[in-house]
Amino acid sequence: MKFSFVLLAVMAMSSAFATDKQIKVIYGDDNRLDVFESPNNAYVTLSRSTAAMIPTSSVRAQGAQSVLTGPTMVSRGFCAEERFSHQITAAMCSGFLVGNKYLVTAGHCITSESDCASNKWVFDYKVDDAGQSGVTVPNTSVYSCKRIISRALDRMSQDDYAYIELDRVVTDRAPLTFRKTGSIKAGDEILVIGHPTGLPTKITDGAHVRALKGKFFTANLDTYGGNSGSAVFNATTGVVEGILVRGENDYISDSRGCRASNICPEDGCRGEDVTYITNIKELMVQQ
């Protein structure tokens, strides 16, 4: 899947872990890539506006840098053969920049002002080569949540989002473009960028919309707990269509006593649920 030449030109001109236990799974091939592996520069640009929600206790400042800490997948009981099993899992959820100091995530990731106060939002949580396990970022990439502007977590409608204000303006990366009217269509190609299982940023394409529901749509995205709050993009236009919030069980018990990825057919299992970005009325008004 590739962006149109028009979109690329526009983009060039503009500048307790895995808490969602019911989420996610691999559909068909595993399409997750580290940022440095992606051959698509447009996707890499989008990834710069992705942030990880990391507990304040796991962000340790050392001079002008912050060291991010967390257990590796292996130390948490995942099978050693799992992809990225040597990398740290520092993130609780994912989020993305939608304004100069505004961010969107899932409503079940930020449930209270206490959650707002006890977590950092960290950009550039990624690895730069295949052997890297730990991550250090500039202090300038670390933000706090100032307040929750609006939030939904509705059992009946299954609406799920949070719209928050950061503690300061973000000046070194561009807010993402998001849909303001209308809706994506069934069959449209999509991708997701976020932090599966709390891992450093992963870019995951090769997916499509399965069906449109009342407050969300379903898709065959390769996502896991930790991806909650991730931006789901239209692969043709590059705009944010929604927020990854729910899905199939992500891991299953292996006969060796460790946990392995749940593998589903491309169009099998229940699919992953994505809240429409247009559900956030305050965001539509503010922008």
C-alpha cells in the first residue's frame, strides 16, 4: 500500500503492562515493522507523531536524556521465538498528536485525572537497529498530561476515546491530519502505528476495513495490548480514521509454558475494533 504522489508532496511540505487484555492478534502474515525497517518514508513521518503512555516511574531523566525502563517480553513470560522478544515493553497504551499540544488516545487508557497525572507521553520511543533492546529519548520528547478535555467509555455503544491537553506545545513534529466529516468504507486499506505489547513503535500495514458499526469499525489489523489508543490511518489518503480500542485475544498459552501470538486467518476471528475519530465532537470543534 502506498500514498498518492499528491499526499507525499503535501506531507513533504508540512512538517501493570498491556492493560487491554482482550486485545489483539495476528491476522495472516505478521505485518509489524520497526520504524527503521519501514521502506515507506510517509509512514515513518506519521510515526513521529505517535506517543507512548509510560508510567512516570519508568521514565528516568539523566542529564538531557531520559532512559525508558521496562521488562523485556521474554522476562514477562512470552516465548523467546516471538518477534521483538528482546525489546523492552515500557508503554501501557498509545496515543497520537492532533494539535499543537493536544493528543488522542483510548478512553480506557486514561480513566481519571489520576491517570493523567501519573503517566508521561513519550515521542520517539523506537529502536534504530535490530539488536537494540533499551531506548533513550531526549527530555524534549517527554510530555505530561495537563488535563482531560473529553472522554468516552460507554459499555452500551462501545464508544471509547480520550482527548487530552499536554503540558506544553509540541514544536518539533506536526499534528496528524484526521477525518472531520463522513466515514471510511468497508474494504478500504488501512494501517496502524503504535506500541503493541508496550514495545517500541511499530508500523503495521496490510490491513483493510471489514465492517462499519455504530460507533466503530472492525478491521484485520495486527495489534496487541498496548496498541490501544493507536492512530489507524487510511492507507490511500494518510488521514487518521480512528483509534484502536479492542480486539481478539492476542496471546495463547504455548505447550512450552510460555505465551505465543494468536494467529488468525486474514478474514477470520472477531477482528479489531476502531473508534471513529469523528466521535470526538470537542476535537471537531476545536480544529
